[in-house]
Amino acid sequence: MTPDQIATLPYRPCAGVCLINPSGLIWAGERLDFPGAWQMPQGGIDKGEDPQDAAFRELTEETGLPASAVTLVSRLPEAVPYDLPSDLVGKMWKGRYRGQMQDWFLMRYDGPDSAVDLDHHVREFSRWSWMSGQQVLDSIVPFKRDIYHHVLGHFELL
């Protein structure tokens, strides 16, 4: 796709979860489809779905933790976009989106690590870890680094 074609594409609505434990460390998973690429739980918002409901759904699908196991702490006041690198636009989401418009939620989990179940739904992560904000930034794919920096900065996790 040309840059002009990419510029006409919409952003995919998305909800993201910054899940912290009592020590202030952040949950991150290594993507099964992109080894070495780590991210916080996130995914598309279904048509008609509230972003907060999508965030809880994505959290449960990707970590196995139900909404009842976490506490909603905060939310970014506005959705923030990121653009895919041009070479990925045609490969991701069937070429329908230029990137994602993300609503981010800060949630706290005080339960045992053993409750995390990566196989609860369709497995997306090969493994997971609690990380500092800087470790998350160092582990994320470069094209998401700016948005993660914004999110972690807003939630005062850097």
C-alpha cells in the first residue's frame, strides 16, 4: 500500500489494560506470533461494546483473570492512536486499518500468580512476567514504544 492509501484507512478501536500487582510491577506477555515482542493485554473493541467492558473482556481472554479479580484504578482520559509500520499495514487485520485507537485502563491485581491462565481463551502469549515500566518499554515492539511511554507516564509507572 502507498502512504496515501494508508492515510485513508481508519484506526481499529482497541482497549488496553495496564495491570499492576501490589509491588507496582506491570503484567506483560510475550506474543506467541511474534517471539521477543511483549505487550500488555489489549484487543479490539467489538461493534457497540463499551471500551471498559472490552478491557475487562480482553483481560479475561488473555490472562484468564476475571473482572472480579481486579480493581479498576484509573483510565486514560482520551483514546490514543498508534500507526503500524507501513510494511505491516497490509498484513495486520486484513489491511483494513492503519493502526489502533486505544482506550487504556489501569487495573490492580492482588491475587496469586497461579491464577493466570494463558490458555483460558485462544492463547496469544507464550509466557508472561511482571515487569517494571522501563522493562516493558525495553521489551515492546518499537512502533508501540511511544504509546506505551505515554500510557505508563500517565499512570505514573515510569
